[in-house]
Amino acid sequence: MAGVLALAMFATFAGTAHAPTVARQQAEPSLRAQFAVIRSNAAFRWLLVFSCAQMLAVGLMLAAAPYFATYTLGDPGAVTPLFVFLVGPIIVTMPAWTRFRRRRLPRPRRGRRHPVARARRHHRARPEPLRLRGACDRGLL
């Protein structure tokens, strides 16, 4: 197991050794301004809601696994296979969801690119700060 972890560590280091760097952005000064930015971005709100729901569901399943293995199955040693069968499908199906998104959902319009995509496109010439439209428009920044 230590060999697999060491190999993964070195592969990650080698794969990211020449990755472009991005200028560090200044954090929002207040919690109120951060929530204003979240309220201004509907796509991020949906992503946040569904991500929290998924994390809650997985956490509840993993927390219930020892109880289910011990008292329902009658074998405390069944906890490990339960963890594998609960977490495995999430890991295996992630590439399928990525392909689904690329094929089925509409792409953003040409003039309205995501700030991260803009930063990646111009990362060599000049780092472009992320625009915080909602907070700037409301005078919070």
C-alpha cells in the first residue's frame, strides 16, 4: 500500500511540475460580502445546494455502515466491504457525469466565458482578477 501511495505522490508531482501558476487573489473582507457574491451567482448556488446534499447523503450512509454491519448483518467485519460498495459507485460514475454534462447541457455563449476559463486563457500574458459582479454592483466592495 505504501508503494501505491508513493507512486501516486510522485506521479502527481511530475504531472504538475510545469503547471501554470495563477496570481493569488485577495479574499473578501467580510462574511456579508461573501454571501452577497453567492446570492449573485445562481449557478454556484445550485452547485452548492446539490454538493451539500450529496455530502450529507454519503456521510449518513457511511455513518450508518458500522451499525448496519453489526446489528443487521450480524458481522462487524462487513464494514469494509460496505464502505467499498457505498463509495465505489461515486468514484466510478464521476467520468460518466462529466461526459453527460459535455454532451447534454448547453455550452456557455461565446461572449460570456467563465472567469476561470478567461484566467486560463490569459494566464501567461497577465493574470486577470475574478470579477465579483454582485458585490461590486451593490457597493459592498
